[in-house]
Amino acid sequence: GLIFSLPYTEAWKFIIEVPYSDLSQVSVRENFNLILPILSIISPLTIEEITDENYQLSIDKEEEVVARFLKTFEDQTIDPMLTITTTGREIPVSFEPITNADECRTYIYNCIKKYCPELPKNRIYELSFTKFLYRRVRFFEGHYYYWNQNIKHLGTIVMQQMINEAKSLTQINFQDNYYPRVYLIYDPGFALHILHANWNNVPNELKSFFNNCDPFKDEVYQNKDYFAKCLSWLIDIKYETFMKIVHETKFILTENFVYKLFHVHERKLTKLALIIEGDTGVGKTFLLKFYSLLLNSKNTHSSLQRNIIPRIIENSSQFLLDIIETIIEKQTNLLSVFLQRIKSENLDLENDDDGLLNHGPRPVPILPIAEQQNNAPVDNILLKKVKLSLTKYQLKKNILYLIWKTILNVATEYPLISTTILIQKLHYYVTNELAKYPLIEINSRLKSLLQEICSSTAEMSIEIFKEYLFHSQIKPLFYRLLLHPGITEEQLVEFMSPISQLARKLPQIEVVIFFDEVNTASCLGLFKEMFMDGTLHGTNIPKNIFFTAAINPLIKIEENTPQIHRSDYLVHDLPQSLKDLKVSYGPLESRTLADYIVRKIAMFQITSTANSEKTIPLEGLVQDTLANAILRAQEFCEQNLGCNSVSQREIQRCFNLIEFFWKMRYDDELKYDQNTYTPDPTRCIALSIALIYYFRLPTKEDNFQRNDKKTPSREQLAEVLCKAIPNFDQVIQNELERFVNTNNFIIPQGVAINQAVREHIFSIVVSIVTRTPLCIIGAPGQSKTLSFQIVLQNLQGSQISVKSFCKRLPAVDPFFCLGSKYSRFEDIASIFERAIKREQYYEQNRMNIRCVVFLDGASLLDEKKMILNVLHPYLDECKVAFVAVANKAFDAANANRMICIYRSLPSEDDQKILAYGCLGLQLEKRQATIDDRLDKIIYGLCHGYRRILYSPDIPHIFHDRDFIYMLRELRFELTNVNEIEEISIGEITPRSLLQALEDNFNGIRIEEFDKLVDIFITAVGEQCPDFRVLITEKQQIQRNIPTILHSSMKLDPIRRRLYGRYKLIIDESEDESAVRLLFQFGILDSDPNRTTVFRMPDFLDDIDNELRNVEILSNIKLCMETGKTILMINTGRIHGSLYDVFNQNFSIMATEESRKIFSKVAIGPKTIDVIVHEDFQCIVHIKRSEFKDIPAPF
């Protein structure tokens, strides 16, 4: 309303953009009437709709040039050749400009209509086609065309190819492998070269330009990469510079990447924004980073831009030469001392000596006064050498610094000249350079030094020159911003402001800005304004800024669809106008992928066992095994999980992990001579492949139990990998058992080393040491957090770790982050920033400690707010280790950035190991006993639990944690410690089983609980028939809910430690009747000194009141420390902060005198350790109507 409430004393024109006209399937006018009905009623006659007729293609200089040569092409006058008059004067080809704008449009529209009828009919495609064509027709303004006197039909052949190229580049699609591959390459002088992938596919007319010989086979290109040569021509950099960047970045220049780079550069030259759409990990970001290095190298090395690109060494050399010639040489004695000082340094004027920087002046005998006044001998040979080196810019920074330092020191010691003059000249030189070259970026230290001109000293002048030489950077001309919904408009404006200022100062330089994951941003309208309108909040953006962006595709799947791997992304739909800027990238096709992997492996080197400072390539046979294994695993996942399930990130990850396993040694391997001992490379490859591809899949049994017939199993992948690595699955299992055992790790009493614990500990240790992000996905109660705690207890550094295996691994410094639906971007970001800062401190002090961010309850984060997208920059940079545990799969963008471990449901054998461990029994010893009644009961309990998980009559709310706590409770029936601490094995009775079920498998309706008991009793009764009596007698001995609660609340300390649990009360009423009953039955004490009730209101002001939440959490923290009982009503907003408390993930610090229990509580963005009193109890109240929406861990 305010927009249209302008003063009516003036006539106003409103320009309204009507969005999504294509999607709405109605006309612009109809859509306008729907969006702004009142405005359409009150001013129907004054509304003017913009159409193709009243808003035609704008004709400027570029469009006129295109139209001019299209006219000659249409008129068939484009093929004239150089004319030589009778007098011998050469008259080059030329054409008159077209002065009529409508005539220009006609030729451009006719071309599009005739040659590109399939192009979408909108202004963006018309503009794009015209700009791509303009980039090409400039060839006709170059001397190769103007002075042509040999090639017939040059204009016709080239123009036809140009139109084809402009058409293909306007609508190019890299989603598949069928994009055009024949393009003319124009160097800066617009000489013609050709880019092709197969000479047979080049048209004969174009072949004739190159004498029908493939340039690729020319002697000039022998031992050179033809693709790299073509691109270096295009970008206008030296071939050697191009290849240097390829080797430094380990970029694999496949054919596919060549054509993508070609398109990106051509698009940049048109200055139309580019949005690259593709699945995560297809190489969008790395490709653009590589392209940015090429552009920056062009700017750094180009001789054409000497007045723009700072030449710090060259100009500083010239400055020092001027000082020597104009000041020092005029004082012969001073010159002599200066040269003696330089000579005494034994400077190698050809090389750089890093030791010179911090090395003070060497003592030189001070000449007597008399000698200072007479002409001292001058070393003219050294003087000539110094001046020649400065003239040719041969001296590096360290020597230039030492020359200036020597000049000032000598001038200070021999006051024959004024040091003030030298100081002022240096100050003027540096400030002048900074003003002259806007691309120089100085640090705050140099800035403050330059401001102290009044009190400047010789020491300060030396420091200024040092800061300028060593710490001045050249500002990049490529900028990247990784976006997520937490990035605000204000932050975007702040990001753009200095870049725009630089672009305005240097209009002849092109600046490239890359917005990564732009469709996760919360302000897409701002990007539409920048990309399409060329403005930012109405202010014009310099024309020499080229915008690129990368997006993941919008893939819609039904909510709550169970998926082992999610193919969807947490992204927004793009505005319609931005969709026309998209170019799609697909995954590498099989042949290209194989080539990419082989070439990537050829560049990979591992640390030599004989010399840790030396790297060596893998042996040929090992390279083949690795390539074969990676290719098979990649193709298997692409075909069975989806194209975006794997990417180039997995391939790189393999190399990082192989390096770790190559260096790792078990205790028994240390007995060998480490200079000659060589690890088994196949084992290293197998373990890397397992972590990256194998462990992400469910087992065959898990698929069967979940009735999942689509998801591939581990066993299927193992069968494929066995063709590359014999007995792959057995190798992995053997290594897991060798890695995770009681010889290498201290395992807490009562924790069974089952398959879940083995895989979790193994993956967490590798993840932390290699700083490879990791997520473990599985149902609640599957030892995910427990495994992380075990790793923390064991990895405490070489001094404190108990096991020798762990002493050789880094210590761990954890940063805990508890997820909830109220978590914010800034909360997670602040934890990462603190961890990164601490990690940098450890590295600077050479401390072997790894910081790790542990995100617990990742599934509790609100996906609709895209909170997890804040992880992307941290996972890409890998500055600290990251481990996340979740109950469901991450979206494709996050999952692709991590190793994913899928926790399959326990197998029968695994469940048996778990049951024996929780009951305090050792499976190996039990197998040796004769009495097998207890074993049969345990077998029945395992089967009963598995049956209730898949029973259609039982709500699916139970998890392994319930089963574990039931077994812990039953453990008291088995073990009795007598006076001499001998453990006697008792027996599990039907009554004790019923009580354990009542305590741990309740919370469902009475009839459902009866069926649950029957399922358990039937399963145990199949092994021990006397248990069946409970089916008929359970009504007589069954306890009611108040009795169960009362007994559970009054457990003695020993029992509470082992199997006491906090309570979730499900209220069938809507008026909190259950709360009143808790007090009436005496389950809760109404004494406020013993019980505190926390109730959170639903007023709008309270829902987002962070201060109120912190206040309640602080009070809960106090209750935990003092041993009170708390009742939490309508407190869902803070449940995520108490996730560890509810799960009873406790750390215990015990001495002979005391025992303290700690748990993690998230208060605001920080996670703190809170003391938990032995008597603390917690009851959470929810309504039955809310039950279906609470997270699975509850």
C-alpha cells in the first residue's frame, strides 16, 4: 500500500514486473489482474503491457556490427578479396555501417528466424545469440579478413560457422554427451584456429582453411596438449603458464572440461550472466576456480596491462636504482661503505636467500673521520653488478629489502646525507604506488605505518619497505561467495561494495564474481536484479563485472519418503527470468570418467616409507587396481543409488584415505624395519573404498527387514568389487576386527563390540585424523554417540592415551553442537569458527591435536529453514574434522561432502553379541558352558525384539535403546556379587521379563502393550516353554502405569545408574490431566524444594524469545546440579538443547573420594558440560495429539 501512496500532485508511472507468466499458464494481463486486482480495476485504461512489438531489441554499436555483416551475408557480398589497383595500391575489404536501427533489427531477426527457429522466443535468448555472434563477427574487422587475397569464400564459410556456433552456445547443454565439438578459436588478433575432438567431424569447408591437415598432428603440437594450446590461445596466456596451473591444481583437462571452459570464457566475453546447474560434485566450483586462476595469471603476466597490474619487484628495483644513482653515488665515501656492507653479506645476486630477511647487519669497520673526508676506494665491479641486476629486475624481495636496509643503516652511521630525504622518498614511492595501482591490497600494519609520517624514523622506513614488499597482495579479479539462507541482503551489499569500487577504478579490467549455490539464498530477488538489470538496490553495477553462479537442481520428492540416499536438494525455485541464464552440467559419462580416474591416479603420490619427506607414485599394477575399484564403485552407485549419489569428491577422498592407511601401523607391524617395510597397497585401497562406497549401503538382511526391494545392498557391491580386489568383503571384515579391539582401544565395561561399534569407531578415527567430514545415519540407540565418546576417551595424545596404538594418533579436542528445530545458522557457524581458531593455534604451536565439531541430533534441525546449508563452506574447506550423527539421510548436497555410514539394523549374530554384552556376559565363555537355558532365553529375547519392530499391530516407536535398557534391567536378575566378589549367574524369570517390558516398551495403548508382551513371551516360549504361562497369567501380576512410574522413580542409586531412564508421559487428555495425577498419586512431590515444573507459553513474543529460553535452560541446569526432579510441559522449543541429557549420554569423572556425572547442554550457540546429580530425575509431558510430530529419539 505504501508503494502506491505517493503524492497525487504529480503524475507517476509505475513499472510492475509480473513473475512466472509461463508457469501460471495465463497471459501477462490475466496474471496481473490476479496479483493486483484492485490496481487492475481502478486504472484499466492507463495500463500499458510491454510486448515484443513495443519493446524490441536495443540496437547499439555491437548490434550494428552484427547486422552489418549479416546484411553482407544475406546479400552474398561477404566474399570480396583484397583489391590491388593498377598503381599497385592495396584496397582492403570494408563495408558501410547501417544507420537505421529498424534495419539492423530486421537482419538480426531474419537470421534467428532462418537459422535458429528452435530458440525460445524471449529477449534473453535473442540478446545472447546476438552477443555470441558479435564476439565472432569482429573477425571481419581484423586484418586477416580485410587483407585476404588467397582464400575464396572466406566470409561465407566463416559466417555460416559463426551462426552455428552462436546458436549452439546460446542453448548449449552439458547434461549429456551430445554437445557440438567444432568451434573456431579466435586469438586477440582474430587469427583463426580450430577446436575439435575428431577431425572427421570437421566440415570440409573448414578443413580447407588448414590445408586439409589436422593441426593436432602438426609438429608444433608434438608433446603438447592440443586442448590446452587452444584454450591458452583463447584466453590469451602462454601455453607454459596454462600447463603450470594445470599441474599446480592437479586439474584433469578432459575433453568435457575443455568445452565447458571454452563456453564459460565465451560467455564471459558476452558479459551475460551465467548460471551453471548440475548435481553436487560434478565439478562446477572447481572448474570456475581453475578458470579464475587462468584469468588472474593473464592479468599478472600480460605485458599489455603493465599500467594496471602492480609490478612490485620491478618498480621497487627501479626505485632503489634511482636512489643509488641520484643520492648514494654522489657521496663516494658513502657509496664505498655501502658496497663494503653489501659485499660483506656475500649476497648471491642471482638467487633468493630466505635467511636474509631476519638477519641483522654484519659489523663493518667504521672508517676514521679523515678517511670519510677523502675519496675511499669504490668497488666499481660490484656497483655495476648491483645496478645491472636492478635494471634487469633480477633481484628477489629479500635482497631488495636488504639493499634498502643497508642504505638507511649506512646513511644513519655516516651522516654525509640526510636520512630524512631517504625516508621521505620511500614514503612518497610507496604511497604513490598504492594510488597508482588500485589492485594492490595492503595490510593494516602498513596502513598504520604510512600514517605516521611525522614521526617516521629509519627503522620505521625499513619496516614500511618490508611490509610493502612481503605482505602486499594483488587483489584477485575472481571472487567467490558460497551462499546459504543465513546470508542477508546487507551482507551481499557489503560483499559487492569493494568489488564494484575496484571495477569502477579499473574499467579496462574484467572482474568475475561467482555465487555458489545461489538458489539456497533467501534473497533471490537481489540476484535477479544484479544478473538481469545490472543494478544493486537501484545503483548501476559496473559493466566490467561478469556474474557466474552455480546451483543444484530443484528435485521434488514426496515428504517422508524413506530413502537410504536422498536425491533431493534443499534449494528454492529460481525466478523465471534467471532460468533462461542456466546451462546444465551432467556427470561425466563412463568413458570420460574412466579417463579422468586413470589420469587422476597417475598424478597421485604417496609418502615413501624409506624417506618421509619424499613422495612416490603408485606402482603400475596398484594404479590399475585402484582405477578399476573406483570406476566399478562409482558406476555401481550411479546406476543403483542415482547420478548424484557419487561425484568427483569421492575420487579425491580415496587418495586422502589411502595416504592415511599407507602411513598407519598396528603394534605388531612396528617390529619391522620401517625404512624397508612396505604396507599392503591392496589393503589400503580396499579400506578407502569401503569407507567411501561400501559402508553407505544397507546389508541384504536390513533391506529384507525393511521390505526394501530397490536399494542395493553391501553384498551386491562387494560382488562387483571382488572382481578388482579379491575377497573384498572378507578383507574389510578382517581389517575391522584388527583395527577395533581391546588391544587398540579401551572399551567401557558392558559395551559389546558388535559390528555397529566396530564400523563407527573405525570411521570416526579415520575421519578425525584425515579431517574428512563424516555422517553416521541410523535409528536411535545404535551406539552412534557412544562410539564417538569411546574415541574421545582413547585419543588423548601420546602422553595420556593408554593404548600404544592410540598414542600414535592425534589427541581430540571436541566442539559439541546439539541440533534442534530452533538451531540457527549463526549458532552452527560460531562453533565452527571457534574450532578453526583453536585448530590454528595447535598448528602454530606444532601440537598434535585435532579439533572436531560433533553435531548430534542433525535430523532435528528444521530442513525447511535450510539450516544445514551453512555447513557447506566448512565441509568444503576441511579446516577441522566434522562428525555428525542423524536418524535419517542428509540431502544430496550435504551427503556428497561427507563420508556416509549407514547403520543397518543388527543381524541376528550382532544382536546376540549386543544382548550378551548388555547382560554382562561374555559370549565366548558362554559357548563353552553346558547349561544352555539362559542362552535360549537370550535367543528368544532377540527374536521377540525383531518381531515387534515389524509387527503391524505395534506402533513403530521402539529402537535399540529400549532393548538395551531392558537387557540392563534384566542383568540385575542374573548377577549377584557375594562377599568375595564372585559373580553368580541367576536366572531371568517370566515376572522379571514382564517388569522389564513394562519399564522400557510402554507408552502405547493397553491392547497394543498386551500384544507386545505376547510377541516377546511367544518368542522366548519357543525356546523355554515354561515362559508361555505368562500369556494367561500376566493380568494377575501386571502393574498399572502409576505403579510402574512410582517404582521407576524410587530406584536405588546402583540400579538407577545401570538402567534408570527419564520419563516421557503421553497425556490422552487435552487439559493436562496426567500432570494432576502425577501429584495426586505421589509420583511427584509437590514440595518446590524437590520438584520444579517448567511450562512454556505459546504467546508469539515467547516463541522466538531466545533470552527466555536461556533463562529456563539455566534453571534446568541448576536443578540438574542439585538433584531435583523436573517436570517439563510444552517445552519442545528447548528439547534440542537437552538432547544429550534425555539420551543419558553422560561423562563420568571419578576419584577414590568422589564421582561426578556430566552431560552436554546447549545454551544459545554454546554447548557446556553440566553436572548431573545422582538423584536428578526428568519427566517430559506431551499430549497424545502431539505424539506423531515428536522426533524419533524421544
